[in-house]
Amino acid sequence: MITEITEAPYYVQADSRLAAPLLSKPFNHGEIGILMRKGQDDLLQMVNGIIRKMKRNGTLRRLKKEWGVRS
């Protein structure tokens, strides 16, 4: 399997035969975004606030560790 999608580490944990040789040294780094319509400032503020809170209280770090997401 050659992929750098966020789910790749999860699949490798489920079946080590899927491990890519560069899993710990990816070809490049990507980011995930949340799409919303232009002008939805209230939604944007809410989503950004939730992400900030998850960073502050450790939830984001815990979820990354739980699902094998490297950043």
C-alpha cells in the first residue's frame, strides 16, 4: 500500500502487511481542512474555537495518538 492519507497508520496497525517503508518518513506532508461556504463566519469561529479547545485540553493529541496520526 502506498498512501499518505491520514488513515494509513490506522490500517497499518490493523494489518502490518500494509506497512509502507516510508511510513515514518513520508514523501511530503499534507493538511486536512474543513470546507464551508464563504460568509459562514459564525461556523468558522465555532470550528476554530473547538480546535483550539481540543489543542489546549490535550484531546487532539490523544486522538492523534489513538489513531496513529503523525504530525
